[in-house]
Amino acid sequence: MGVRESIHVDIHVNTSDEQLVVPYCQVGEEDDKTLCYSRAHLEVAGKEGWRPVGLRYRETVLGDLLQRSQEIAPNSGHDFTFVFSKNVFAVERRQRLRVVFDAWHDNQSMNAGVQVIKLTSRVFSCP
């Protein structure tokens, strides 16, 4: 398959008057909070709107590291990263993409899987 070049998308989450809890998977340094594949996905803009991006090969299985959660206090913000490879995801250069990811107002809702909030990153062009 060749070299797997990773693309890093920086995402800043701002809160309003309520806190948010965002799950992440630790990948690098202590401050590096990478969004988990099980709680985030890529979408591509098409003629009929946004649709999830598929995997390039049917045999590919995505895995996550240990999931943790980041509480973001009201009226503040926090940075996350979403990492993907064009060798794994079926995306092409210059396609308009965005990351959709889950958040909750508290850890109890997140652990129960209820009242999920869908957040989206800024739109970016696939390099």
C-alpha cells in the first residue's frame, strides 16, 4: 500500500453557557487529544449535500485507543485533532471535507449514550 501519510485536522471547540464533554483517544503527548474514530467521522460535500466518507479498502478495520473524555467549561474552548490518511479513507485531493463528532453536556449522558450533540469542524480542502 505504500507510505501512509497522515493528515491532521485541528479543531477548536468553543462552549457557550453550558459545558461540553468530548471523547478523545490519547495518541501522542499528554496535551494531544485526538478524536476517536468511533465518535467522529469524515464527510465529503457532494451534489446532494454532505455524506460520510467510506474506507478505500473493504478489508480495513479502524481501531481506537483507550477512550477518555475532556470536559470543556462554559464560555471556554479546547483544541482537538482528527487524524486520517488518504490511503485508508476514500478521499481525493481538493474535495471539500469536514469532521463530524459527538459531544455531550455531561459524562453521565456520554456513558449512557443519550442526548448526543453532533458538532462539525470547519470545512477544509483535502490536501
